Amino acid sequence: MDRRSFLAALALLMTGCVPRPSGLSIGSKNFTEQLVLGELLAQYLGQSTSLPIEKRFYLAGSYICHQALLAGRIDMYVEYTGTALVAILKQPPSFDHAAVFNQVKNLYAQRFGLEVLPSLGFENTFAMVMRGNDARRLKLKTLSDVAAVAPQLRLGVGYEFLERPDGYPGLAAKYGLKFAEAPRVMDLGLLYRALQNNQVDMVAGSNTDGLIAALDLVVLEDNLHYFPPYDAVPIVRRQLLERHPEVAAALHRLSGRISVDDMRRMNYAVDGGKKDAAVVVREFLEQARNKNLL
Amino acid sequence: MSDSAIEFINVTYRIGNRALISDLNLAVHRGETLMLLGRSGSGKTTTLKLINRLLEHEEGKVLVDGRSNVEWDAIKLRRHIGFAIQEAGLFPHYTVRQNVALVPRLEGWDGSRIDARVKEVLRLVELPYDQFAERYPKELSGGQRQRVGLARALAADPPILLMDEPFGALDPITRAELQQEFAGLKKKLSKTVVFVTHDVTEALLLGDRIALMDSGTLKGIFTPLEFIRSTDKFVQPYISAFRAGLQILDSGA
Amino acid sequence: MSLPDFFVTHKREVLTLTAEHLWLVGVSMLLAIAIGVPLGILLSRRPAWRSLVLGASNIMQTIPSLALFGLLLPVPWLGSRADRLAILALTMYALLPVIRNTYVGIAGVDAPVREAAIGMGLTQRQLLWQVELPLASSVIIAGIRTATVITVGVATIAAAIGAGGLGEFIFRGLAMVDNNVILAGAIPAALMALSADLLLALVQRSLVRTHH
């Protein structure tokens, strides 16, 4: 083989022609909600199509999932629209759910040849959370409502929320929030316990946190749309959908079927109830089928 | 001029500021065996290597077969000249046969011609083909290696042979053996041989003429008889060292 | 679940990740050899370049692998695909042993052998292919052997940036706090390194036998 064709062959090798397993490979990131969603896709698609399913969970973050998708090591995973927009597409954040979804969908198709399917039905965004009793007593429903009573409240946050410009500083500015004292910074895992024990009155968590359902907590509405949308959407390789259109049909049937409450309950079952994610998802799907939702 | 197989005309060879060879003028007659005799650092090996362009001279001319050796294609020049060195330099990964067949193979001889020639030339150096052809150099003694080196140099039947102290690393008995055999051999082959040595016995035994070198210059060219009888001050040290062996030479000549 | 049972139930995944790992190592080593051996030969011809080339590859090897991955991420074209980036980094790590051993192997050819070869009229190309490379081959293979073992090891870290391979098991097992998963990555990777080493040692030995 002469030198030039040898070099061409080497360059071709670098583009990644590795034989892939047949069937469906589903990826997920490495926290509870992602594991649950991965299981959900795996079980639902496994039942709706006859394809062998491979699970490739615990991938450490959006970049790694995205790389795995591009290289064809996984065929799909669930991403959040705001994360896709800012972290992967490197676009400036914006705040309209539909606009963000469309922008993400179009750019993913253009740049990567990947399909973004409609939201599963919930978003995983930052949530400002209060004890239910307090919220009801003070008649607080939105963050604008909170501005008036903020001086009476103590806030607890994680390190990242405090530091990020689109975290605490921007939030306080947008809503004119002036708390009694500087926010108390603590480990994410301790936030809800502090709230429960009256050490703080409001914490910055995620709106799908399992404890929100379990502890009768209330999420205050982001009525001024400070936080960008983080709708949970399946992102899928186009080649897979072309080869197996039944997968597209199944994924469309899933859209809008998972509410924030559903997600909170499943998260809690795994984190708090210590159940296996696969078991939790199986029970969820059974119930949904019984109610003829799926 | 065409009687000279090799000719040096006003050749100087320098490394940096130091001249290893100064203004050398020397003619090697076709068919003769010329010994380059001298002590270490006399320039004899340098002179040899200037012939086949292992070293390139910048001043003066070196003629091979009447033509300046820089006009020759270097590869063709070297294949025209057989080369045998002190350490033999046999390729360790080649058998004896492959070593000897090297230049004929490079020159594109056909297989049967190569085989025949290898057999012939191994016979000349007294190494039976059946015994030695498939052996590797590391399985040979020093003397056997030198014989293969010589066979290799002769394989393509070059008209000129350059030999750089080929027997220098051998024990005295083996050395004497090979010297005797070479003396007999050179009568059979009509080649021009330039032979570098520091051993005066070897020079007297093998040379048609002896070129004596010292400090990069040629001090004189002598036939062996002239050499022994010379009163030249550069020759004296060699004769004094040799006096005892004179009788052996007289009785054997 | 016992470890052997784990391997049986996850057979497919183990094979997939092993194949990915082999591919990362294979392509990188091919590139390292394709670049490194000619560079080593060049160094034997042009000693002036020695300190530059050996110095540069030494520096590349000194950078910690995870740091190198991080440094290469922002690079256009390369950084947009993790496996491409990983292959570049792995090749960089494999270069020094290959270049250095090629150079040392060729320089180690006996001076008399080289002198005799040139004196008899071998061209530079004939000298390279018929004398220098065959005689240097076992040293060159030794360099390739070292480089391969390094590459198998560093490739496990490539999973951290999303390039796949057996490292993915290891990182996953750490996140899940599951030893079986960790070992499912660590054991095949270790076996791969050992077998590559053994195989190339055999090649090396057979070359020594015929060439010295």
C-alpha cells in the first residue's frame, strides 16, 4: 500500500468506525432522576418495541452523554433544554419554553444530526422551596409575593447557586429580594434537613427533588421567568429513528406523560425509600397502564 | 596514466584545522598490491577511505580508473571496489551465504549465477560451502569471519580491492595462516589491491610495493627489497624491529 | 452477585467496552508507529534534531493524562469529538518510547557493520531496510511494547472525557459504589495490558534470535 492511501486509511480510522451492537443503547447521567428516566426509556421502549435494550448509565455529565451520542455509543438520553442550550450549544440563555425548545431542536438537527423530541412533561429547574405551612399562612404563591416578606425570612443555598451569576445574585436583583441576613451556605444534601428543622425558612433546591412531595413543601412560582427552562426532552440519533420508526412513535406517546409530581415521587422512592430505580419505574408504568395513560 | 588504477594528486584532507593527509601524491599500478604502512595516526586508513569516498577530500584529485572519483556515482564506485575491514563487519542477521552474496544480489545477478559465485569464492578462502554457508557470523571464529569478509569483498569480482588491516585483530598463528593464503590467492586473482597495515612483516610478505606514511605524508615508496636495504630515517625504526625475522623471510622467499 | 456471575450477565457490555478500548489503543498505536518510527530514523540521520524531537516528546509525556485531555478540549475539530481527542492524546503518550527506541536501535548498529555496508556500496535506503531496521527491530519492538502498555492504561482515563472504553465501567462503579462494576472495567484492562506485553515480548524474543 503506498504512503498516501495508508495515511488516508488512518485518518478514516480516526473518524470512529467501530462496529456497534444492534438494538437500542440508552444513556443517562449519574444522578437519581437521570437513572429513573433512563430506566423509564429502557423499560417502555423494551415493551413497546421488540428491540434488545442496552443500558449505559452513570455517564458523568452532559458533555460525556453528548459525546457518546455523537459517537453512536448510545442512541438516546434525556437532557434538559436549558442545559442543552447553554452548555452544549453555547447559546445565550433565554426564557420562553417554546422558543428554547425550538432553538434547541433546530440547532441539534443542524449541527449534530440529532433529533430532539417533545418534553416528557416536566422540567427540572431551580426551585425556591418553603415549608407548606408558612407558604399557606403568609399566602405566598409566587416569588414576587415573597419580596414583601423577605426581610422576615432566612435563605439556605448550596455553594454553586450562591456563586453563579444566574443563581442567587440575579434572582435577588430580579425580584428585589432582601433577606434578613446573608444566605446560609451549606452542602446540597443538608438543605432540606435545615428547612425541616427550622434553621432556614427557604432553600434553593431542584423542583423535582423527592423530598418536596414527602415533606409537604411548596415551590414558589418563578412568575417573572428568571430561571431558563429546563424541560426534560429525549435526544435521539436520527439513524436510529430512521431504522426503527416504532421507536419514534413510542417516544411520542411518552411525551407529556410524566408530571413534576410523578418525578418527585419516583425520585423520593429511590433516594428516600431506598428502592431500586428499575422497580420504581416498573410500578410507575404499571399504574400508568392501568389508568390507560400509556 | 591508464596504468594507474588509482592515483592521488595533491590531495589534502582536513578535519577542522588539522590536516590528516597533506599534499599526497601517489599512483597505484594496475594489478599490483600496494601496502600502506605506517603507525597509528599516520593517515594510512584515511588514505584508503578517500579512495572509495567513505571520506570526501576537498583539495586535490583522487582518480580511479583514470576518472576523478567525485565524477563517479558513489554507489557505483563502491561496488566497483571490494572492501574488507579489520572487524569484518559481517551482517549478524545474514548467514555466511547471504553475506557473501550481498553485492551480486544488489547488482541484480540472477540466482544461479550468485549461487555459483558464492561457492567459488568460499572455496577460494578455504571455507567449505556445505559446512559454512548456512552459519551465522556469531558461530564463526575470528579467522573464519575474516575469510568470509574477504570472500564478500571478492564476490562481485571487483578489479580493485581495499583492505584495512583485515588480519589485525587475529591471533598471531591465524594471522600468519591468512597472510600465507592471501599471498597465494593474490597470485591467482589479478586485482589491484591497496592494503593498510602497521605490521612490517605483512607488508614485506604481501606487498609488491610498500608506501610508507608518517604524520599524514608519504615518506617513500619501496619494493620489499629496497625497503629492507633502505637507510631512510623513517624506514630504520621498522627494520630495527624486524631484524630477527629477516632470516625467516630470506629462507621463505 | 459474585464477580464471575456479573461477567456472565453483563457479557455483552463487557465485550462492547473492550472493543472500544481496543480500538482506542489500536488506532493510537498505529499512528504512534507511523509517526514515531520515521522520526526515529530521521534522528539517526540528523543528530542536530535529536534534542528538539526527544525533548518535545518527553514534555508531552510529562503532562498528566487528565490534564492533557483538558488542555485539548477547546481545540477545534479535535475537541468536538472525545474519541478523536483521546486518540490524539494517546498517540502523544506513545510517541516517546517509539521514537527513542527506534533511534537508539539504529544508532546501536555496530559501527563496523555500518562501515562495511556503506563501503560495499549500499544506498542509504538499502542500508536502512536491509541492515539498520532488521538489526534494530527487537529494540524497536521493545519501544512499541512499552508504548502499548502505557496506552492501554491511559485509555482507561479517556472515559472521563467521554471517549468510552473500559474506563467507563470504572467510573460508573465509583459513582455506584459497586465493586463488581469497577472490576468489570479494571480486570479486562489489566488483562489487555498484560497480554499485549506478553505477545510483544514473544515477538521481541523471536527477532533477537534471528538477528543477532
